[in-house]
Amino acid sequence: MIGIVDYGMGNLFSVSKALERMNVPYIISDNKEQLAHAEALILPGVGAFRDAMKLLNETGLASFITEQVQKGKPILGICLGMQLLFEESEENGLHKGLGLLNGRAVHFSGKDQDGSSYKVPHMGWNKLDFHKQSPLTEELKEDHVYFVHSYYITEHERDTLIASADYFGEVPAVVGKEKVFGMQFHPEKSGDLGVKLLQNYTRYVKSMEVLK
């Protein structure tokens, strides 16, 4: 069973419907005891980093998530949820994240190398480029996924970069270290490739359970 963390700022409906279509059991909850019984977690997110971390800290879900990951439970952060996995964000001032991965979220500059303006947020379909093997990308071919974001991750460890997109520079799109994974785009809105990425995450979770 997958536990979708409900802290008040997630795209819960679309993520849960994607899991339903894949016949993957799940719960949506802000209850730590219920989430503790899940085999893995999904941390969705839409909105501002500062507000999300405030809610996670106030509810005790931030420390709960950290403890669960330390115990070996897999987690997948989606969109803002991926950024929350990192150390900090510059959105609305400098704010600390969960610190499960090294790196910080910064705003797209809106200017290319020649000084010409480009659109922010990064919105729409963009091609993934794979960089390393991962349980999330097994048997997948590079294709397009759907992004909506104004901040992106920098100063990350290079070996955590599984896939990137090009939007006036390299944008980390899929990251992973041990059992901590993130997707900057919305896999539940990204057609066949998005579904397959989610399927690979749930398959990975099942394989971890078998090994226990």
C-alpha cells in the first residue's frame, strides 16, 4: 500500500486516480499512524515551498517523513514535493526543506545567455534525457512529460540526477538516492511515460517488500 501524504497542498486527486488506474492500493492521510503502515510514501505538492514546509512542520509530518526514510521506507516527491526533499529553497526568502537530498531550489532567471527573455514558469511538455540507470527508468525510452514550475534544483549531487530536461539550461527532472526519489514534473499528467514511471516506483516498492 502507498501512503499519499496529505498536508493540505497536494495534487491528491490526480495522483490517487493514477494509482487507481494501475490497481495500486493507497491511502490519502495526514495521520502519522496510518501512514506508518504504508509500504512507501508519495509526497505531492502544489504551491509555495515556504507554506508547504510550514504545514509539514506544524503537523509533525516533516519529522515523521524524515524518520520513516531513515528506517528505509521509500518516498517519491512530485513537483513541489520533489523540491521539499532538498535542503532549502529561495522561494519567498530562504527556507529549509526536509534535507533528504543535497541541493536548493532557485527561480528561473527568465533571461537566457544572450539576455533575451524567456517564459517563466516552465510550463508544458518537455523531453526527458536519461543520465543513469534507476529502478524508476527501467525499460523506458526517453519521451516527453508535463512540467509546471518556476523553481528548479541546483547545487545537487551529480550522482542523484537520473533524468533532466532542457529549459534554457539543464533542469533536474528525476532524482534519486537510495530510496528517496523525486520527479519535478507531474507523472500523473504525463501520458504513457508518466504512468510507466509511477508503475516502476510501485514495482520497486513491491520488490523491496519481497526482500524483507
